[in-house]
Amino acid sequence: MQINQAILTQLVQNLDIAKISLRTETPLIQIIDRPVLPLPKTVANKVVETIKWTIAGAFLTILFLMAKRFMKRFNQNSVN
């Protein structure tokens, strides 16, 4: 009976040591999905890009001219 108990105690200790060593060897971060390399290149259409930048430039120009007119009127009203 004592021999079986000693063997069981030794097996439990070995199991605990194995669990601890397994925890230290397993990484904390698990890689779920690897990227596909090289990534596909997307080529922008020159016509579409030209139209987008033209609209953006026109918007900024209009915004600048409106701000300039506002400042001009503000300065005229503050002088009078």
C-alpha cells in the first residue's frame, strides 16, 4: 500500500512539473492567420485621381476665397 502511494505521489509531482514546463514553452501570442505575401498592388486610375484632386483643389480655393471675403467685410465693419 505504501509503495503504491509513493508511486502515485511521484506521478503527481511529475505531472505538475510537466504542466509547468508546458506553460513556459507555449507562447503567449497565438498566430491565428498568416498574411499572404506579397500583397496585391492596387493601381489608381489616373483619370479618377485627377478628378478627385481637381474637386479637392476647387473646394479649397472656394473656401479660401470665402474666408478672404469674410475677413475683408469684417475689417470694413470694425473700422466704421
